[in-house]
Amino acid sequence: MDDLAYHDGEQITYQKRGRTWIAVSGYWGDKIFYRKSNLACGGTVWHHIEFGYPREDKKRMDAAVARMAHGMTNYSNDCPSNRR
């Protein structure tokens, strides 16, 4: 999980993890980033989202980032063979 979450040059300000997911956010240079990864398909496939945006857009982006992050749990049973 750590390989998915942490990248060089980032200042982590938030990190939370569960048994099948990890989320981190913070700063990378003059940008804010948010990254989340969830296991799906019986623990065999990772789903990822990542956002990066200017610090001045934080208030405008917070709701969209939260909606996408929470919505990832809707796809925990998603498997490549189930896609069409």
C-alpha cells in the first residue's frame, strides 16, 4: 500500500487507511494532491484516483474530491471480466 500512496517530493498532511484501502493528501510544490486506492474484485485489482490542483482551488475542489473518494466503495466488487 505504501508504494501506491507515497511519492518522492510530497508533503503528506493527511493519511488514512483501512484493510483494503489507503488515502493520502498534501502538497506537491504549489499544488494540492489527493490520492486514494481501493482493492476490488476479491482483493485482486486496485482502483486508483488521483487529483492535483492549485492551492487556491481547494474550496472549489473539496466537494468533488470527497464525492469521488467516497463513491469508490460502490465498485469494490468490480472485476475486469464484469466490464462491458
